[in-house]
Amino acid sequence: MMSDTSIQQGIFHASVHPRQGLFRRAQGLDEGERALVALVVSREAGHMELAHHHARMATTALRDPFAIALLLEEGLPSPLTGRLGALATAAGALARKQPSLGRFELKRLVSNGVDADELVDLVATVAEVSGSLHAAVSRHDA
Amino acid sequence: MPRISTGLNDALTRLPLDKGLRKAVDNQRDAICAIDMSERDLLSPERAGPVSIIERRAIAVYVAALHHERELVDRYLTLLAKSDGAGPVLAHVIEAEARRAAAHHPAPHLPAPTSRALIGERLAVVFAHIQALLTDDRRGQARTLGWSADALGVVSRIMTLIIFQVRMIAGLRQCAIARQNVVPLAREGYSHDV
């Protein structure tokens, strides 16, 4: 008999694939880039404590503390250039209440080497962080 | 209760993605199937525990409606209408309430007394709680009369699941639209996926 196993396992079944779930997908962005995307989504939603948490992870993984500190401090529009700037800007666009990703943001991603697998991972990471924001509020209050 | 096969997989299959994006989505097939399994566990469990199956599916309708994702609303309405003890009338009332709340969102909206009597006090309380969670209304979040911590944990997981799916579908839809313009440029050497 099956019970509500999701309570224990989370929405991503770790038993199905060990690399699923936030920061653990097999293809796409690397862990530092996912943490950067999570930082943007959390910050834009006003969850600064969560943004700081993701910033620490991004700093460790990307080894670019200045870029992360700048993004954490200034938010969007992002002062970052290159691939990280493209990812941050696109994450902000996708995290809006009405998600949007314009031609400019996409061209910037493509010209910085973001391929289709990474684009899908970007969307999934934004989705995953957005979905967990209300739970972060509950935990914080508890 | 029969377990109805639905899911994110179907919704993504129907999106008008180009070849490169379609392949990238296919590469995430295991993760997407795992999400569909989670949906079945959350919305069609054999042992419902502290949140009934009708309540679970009503919450799914409500959260999807607040995010204006029509396909998901329709899917969960169908699921709700098929629930033992529910039927199309309850599904219709909940849909109407969800639409009204979505129209007012992020301003709070409480069900009208007539609707409240039909959907029950327990669902009315949790709908208000969901609105409060989505708008960072701390005072509203604390109003959970009749809902245990375990029950609210289930509510939170359903919200996480639905919002994830809403964002995944809407995000990929945006990517597909943007790529209609950019992909021709990519063929000239900008892209790594074609």
C-alpha cells in the first residue's frame, strides 16, 4: 500500500535518481551557477536570508566572491557581465510574477555559451526555488 | 481509488518547443517522471492522512488558478470532480472561488458566505492561508484553525509542486517564444545546441 511518501522524500524522489532535485540535476548548469540563479530568485522575492544562503553556496562553488557580493548587494538590473550576468538577468526575467524572457535576454545567454540543456536547467532552477519560497517563510517563522 | 495518470510530462509535450529545446527537455525525462510520481503521491495517495483527497485536489486547483495556469487548473478540476464524495458541483464552486481569488490576487479575497458554506470552513481557512503565504502576509499565515502541523506540511508540499509546474511550463513557453527569433541567428554560429 502506498502512503504519502512525498512528505518524507520531497517532491523529487531521491530514490529514482540520485542527482535530481535542486543543484543535483545530471545535465545543465553547474552547481555554482544554479546557486547564483537561486540567489537572484530569492533576492527578487525579498527573501534576503535565503538569498544570503544561496550566495554563500555560489561563492564557494564559483570562486568569484566579488561577483556574488555585488549581485547580492545591488540585485537587478545586474551589474555583472559575461555568462554570470546573462544567467542572472535571465533568472530575474523568469522569476517575475508573469515570467518573461525576451529576445535580448536569450541572445545574451546564447552568445555566452548557454546551450539548450542549460536553458532548461535555468528554467527548472527558477521553478524549483520559486516553488520553495513560501516554505522558506514558514520555516523562518517557526 | 483509481490512480489517474497525468502530469508535467504531458503538459511539456504539448508545448510548441523547437527541436533543440525538445531534446533538452527529453534529457530531463527522469526528473520530470519523478515529479509526476510526486504528484500522484500527493494528489492520489491510498492513505490520505491529515488532508483528505478532496482537500488536496481542491488546493491544487486553487494554487494553479492563483497563478493563472489554465491547463493545470483544468487538469486538477477534472481530478477533483472524479474524487469520491466531490463531484462536478463542488469542483465548480471551488473553481469559481479560485477564479475570484486569482482576479483579486495579491489582494486578499475571502469566499462569499454561500461559497463558504458549500466548500466548508476547513477549505476556506486553508485557501486564506495559501493566499497569505503567497503574499508574505505573516498575520494571515498564522490563521490555520483546524489544520495540524502535519496537515500544513502536506499543503506546503502541494503548493511547492504546483508552483514548480506552473513556473516550468510558463518558463519553457517563454523560451520557446524567444527562440523563434533567436534560433536563426544561432545557426550563424552563436548557439551550441543546433
